[in-house]
Amino acid sequence: MTEPNLLADVLSSLKSIEARTRLTLPESRRSGVIAELNQDVRAIIITGARGVGKTTLILQNYPQEDFLYFSADNPIIAGCSLYDIGEAAFMQGYRGVLIDEVHYAKDWSINLKALYDAFPRKKICASDSSAIILRKGMGDLSRRFLVRKLPLLSFREYLILSGVCASLPQIDPFSADKKSIQSVLSKINVMKHFKQYLQMGFRPFFLEGMAQYQEKLVGTIEKTLTQDIPFLVPQLSENHFRLMSAVIGYLAKSSVPTLAVNSLCNEWEIGKEKLYQLLQALEVAQVIRIIRKPKDHRLHSIGAKIFLHEPATYEALAGNTGSVREAYCAAAFQEAGYTVHAAMDEKGYDMIIDGKTTIEIGGATKKRKKADFMIRDGTDVPTTGVIPMWLLGFAW
């Protein structure tokens, strides 16, 4: 048990840090992305890629006077357990605690469970950018804590946060009505803003400008490799970190979105088991996006296609922007909650959405082939069987 005077000093310091953090919050907010925040839900864990806005979302939805916010990677709490900090906060009258980067805390799942059980009238909100840690540590928490993922920004959210429009409707791309499309097109220059969105619009730090966005995105990826991946894969060496960086660089610049496993293993003198571990970790840490064929449930699989998780990464790494179309379509559907699989045979179409709807992806001259829908870049209005690519960004 932590000494009471030490806890009092820690809580005082944490509240000062929180106050300074809240002063930097933007006025704009992502509304409605996680409906359960600050409602009647007692306990919730929010996951999501680094830099997607979890901290901002939490602080904007929970009032400062009623909740204690802190990050578990702050060194001043190193000598305290999460339980002791939570208990001390509740004894001071706080309605709840808000814990960022929860996986950095020792025995975090045990402590959260104990807090939940010991204080049935209090609220607990935790966040984490390392989804596999949550899955490994959930245990009994799965019956107590709601788990929600904060997705990348949609095109619709990008337009609202950038001040182009005060509000815009969500639209089902497969059944968009004429009135909704007219409403959007009458308010904004869709094609101009969609191009900007693909280059720098998937995380809230786009508000700082293009150069800063690309720099922060690259920095976020590097931080994910060095700080998150070690939690996911045991016994990492410097060679493994270099290999992961090489994989990212190769995918950014290659016109073929896949990897040659045998060549990588030989070149980097690494076993297949370790390579598959690293690729799985990159996928779970939301650095890459592996698109598999239906019924491909193999533990060791690189899928049919591998894209960088965020489409803007291709621009940030001066990569092959020819991959952005498919990377964006895969990202948009998955972030909106659809399941995405690669086609069994690309002679007919590119991808299968929710196990039933087939799509082909391309520009103005691309043929629909046998697909149910053509997702077309460079067009602003839908026609029979054709969905403008920008419209996917209104699905969430």
C-alpha cells in the first residue's frame, strides 16, 4: 500500500498536469463517435491508434471538477498502484478516474477490476493504443468494462473539424439518397477537400498544417515501433526494429502491396515464426492493414494484400501514391465497421465487403468488371453501380 502523504502529493501533481493539459485542448470536437462516453456506463476502455485523439476525446467528455485524469506512463506514479491512486481520488470525492496509456501500469487489469468491484458508484475510463495488450489483459474485465475503438477521422469529420462545414450527415455509400448527396455538394468543393484529406486528414493534428502532419505521422509510427511493439513481441533485437522499418518503407514505395516472406527471412537472417510475429504486431498496433481472402484464418498468413494502415502515410514517406486508392477503400470500410476481404480472383473484382458486396476500385477509365459496385476516384456524383470514392468517408 502506498504511503498516504505520498499519494496526496501525487494526486496534487496529477491535477496540476491535468489542468495544463486541458488548456491545450482544441475547441472543436469529435461528436458522437463513442456514444457511451460520460453517460450511464460505469467502466469503459477506449482503444485506437496513436495520435487519433483518445486523450482529447476523454478530457472533452468528462468534467475536470468531477474526474481525475492521469497517464499511466507518467514517472511520478511509478511507486503507486492504480488501485491506490483510484482509491485516493474517490476518497477525495471524485466521481471517477480517467487513465491514459493504461498498459504501462503494473498489473493494470487486476487493479482496474479491484477498483470496479470496490467502488460500485464510481466511474472508470481507461485508454490504450495497444489493442493486443487489452485482449491479453482483459480476463474478467470483459464482463465489467465496455471496450470501444476510436477510428481514424472520416472525411466527414475532417470537414467539420477543419471548419468547412458545421455539420454533415452520415451516408451509407451503398444506398446514398439524392437529397443527401445534393446537400453535401452544395456546401463544399468535395474534390478539392478530398485530395487534401487523403494527404493529411486522418488524425486531428492535421489542424497544425501539412508539414507538421507528415512529421508527426512519421514520429507516431516510430513511437509505435519502439514503445508499443515491445509489449507485443518478446525478445526484440535491433535487427527486428530495422526489419520492421524496412517493411514499412517497402510497402510505401512498392506498386505491389505484398511481401516476399522467404526473401525477407533470408535477407534479414530471421526465422519465419519471428517474421509472422512482427507482421501480426504491426497489424495490431495499426501500422499496417492486412487484407485476407475469405476463410483465410491461418495463424501464419500475410494475406492477399498489405497496405499501410493510414493512407496518408504513403504521402508522408514519399511513397507510391498508386496504392492509395485501394489502401483508402480498405481503411474507410474497416474504420466504418465493415469487414473487408480480398477477392478470391481479381479478374472479377478487388474486394468483398461484409461477405456479400463485391467492389472494384479505380479511376475514371476503370471498368466495373463483375463487381456489384465500382468505387471510382475522380468523380463527384454516384451513378448506377458507381460510388464516388469520397463518399466512403461519410460512412462514419
